[in-house]
Amino acid sequence: MRFLLSLITSLVFLTSCSKEVIIFPSTDCFWRDLSTEHSRHDDYQNLLNDFHSRGIPGVTVLIAKADEDIWVSSAGLAELESGQPLAPCHIMPVGDISQLFCAAACMLMIEDGILNLESKIQNFLPDDYVMNIPNSKTATIAQLLSHTSGIPDYSDNSDFSLEMLNNKNMDFNREIILEKYLMGQAAKFSPGTEYGYSASNYELLTLIMDQVYSKGHASFYSFRLIRRLGLNRSFYKNETDYFSLHSNSMANGYYDRMSDGKLENATDLSISMASGQTGSHGVVSNVVDLYMFLKALMEAELISESSLDLMKDYTKEPENLSNIKYGLGLEFRQHDI
């Protein structure tokens, strides 16, 4: 199951753009709104306002096109209870987008010679994991990255879903996730034969990275991704209390838990999930930092051209989704705009 809280952050990166973006102060959320100067501001803002009017508490979007200035704006609230307006500088857990950070880190480790795409994952896992996680004897690192391993998604386990819905403060970590909700499950398909999204793949990738990099994957994220690119509003697990330190600038999350039209504050759940999960979730950021990260990745400033070509080798296409293709951590969607 892929969870989407009712506070949405979006990033639309259509083509590369040379314009620089604002670097935010390191505390709280201050925002000088320049969006009204954009030639299509009214069109874009009306779309955001329409989303908000349909019941979404808040939404932030950044649009970068080669033939336009960068546009970034928000609609709605960062906190329903206080009425605090949402702004583009607000940070929040970015959910599955965290997998792109994990994939970029893996590609850098491959460039460093400490990982190999074709290595069997059993070479890095504890024996009990190899014995009890389906396909772990034959799946490769490349198949984890591309969601073609056939390893089931732990969040599809009904026990995990029930625990999440019943306990906003559920306490778990990667090992609990893998041992309690993944071990003993049936494989979805044989490795390399199909595509099937599974957050388990990226939890296993961070476990493997921790085996080959002595300082741990979190430190690698910080020094080789976040600090290297100057992402001043992005945070990960090796920063002590990284949620409480930045609570003044973090937007709240909400969900309709009982499907009765009543929104509940799910910020504790969102924080719990981001704190407990690793490669599949865990990064905290905002749309401007995400744009800077994606721009550096897609222009081969973060990884090499050859690594980027491997990530963009979109060979698998999910069934019945003809406009979606998946590479190594990159999902390609084609839309008419």
C-alpha cells in the first residue's frame, strides 16, 4: 500500500532551466512570494486553489519549464488547527520520493566501486533474511532499484496496514519492518520477469549500503547528496531529532482515517513512518530543494552521464499503464500539457 496524506507536495520538472532558486533561512518558514510576477501565475494558482477547494488541506507545486521562469506557490493551510497558511518553504516528509535519494546514493556507490548492479543481494544479507525473504537468493541490486525483484511490498501486509491505522504513534524500524511484515510472505513473481512496486526493495537497499559503507547510508546521504548540493531545507536520519528541530517549519499531514469525510491530524503517523522507514521513505524536504536535487541528478551534476543513462534505461512498463515506465529509481510519465 502506498500512503498519501492529504497535504500534498508536488514537483513538476518538465525541462531543465538555468535560473537559480531562493535559498531559505535555516529556521522557521519565511517566504517572499514572487509567484505573482510569473506570466502564467493566474492559470497555475487557480489550479492549486481548485485542489484546495475540493478538500485537500494544502498543496505546494513547483513548475520548471525551459521557456518559462520557475513558478512555485502554495494553496491552503500548513496547519488546520491554527489556520497557518502553507508556503513553499514549509518542509514535510516526502514519502516515496525518498527512493530517488536512495537510488542516487546507490549509483554513487557503484561509481565508487563498492557496489555492483548485478551482485546478488544474498551476498549482503543475514542468513535468516536470505532464508525467509522470497527471491532474496536470486534477486540483484539492479532488480531492487527497478522494482523487478518480485519481493512483496511489506506495506501490502494487512497487519502493517491495521497497525498503521490503529496506532498513529507506531514505533518501528527497518528491521521490524523486514522481520515482522516481509519475512514469510510469498514472492510476487520471479526476479526480472515483471515490474511490481515494492517499498521492501528500498529498505533492503539501505541495509546493503550499511554493509558496504562503514559510516552507514544516512551519513552517505548527508555528505554525498544533501550537503554537496546545498539542500538547506532537506534532512535525514543522522541528524539528531531531525523532526523536532524543524517542527516550526514543517507542515502537518491529514487523512480521512475512517472514510467518513472527517480529516484527522496524521502528523504523528507521518513522522513515525518517516522515522522508521529508510530507503523507501525518510527524507524531509520541500519543493525547492527537491527541484535542486532533481535538476542536479538529471543534468549529471550529481552522478556521471553513464550512471544517469543506466537509471534512464526504462525497460519495464507496468501492466495497463502505457504512459508509465520505470528505470533504476526513476519513473517516467508522459502527459500532454
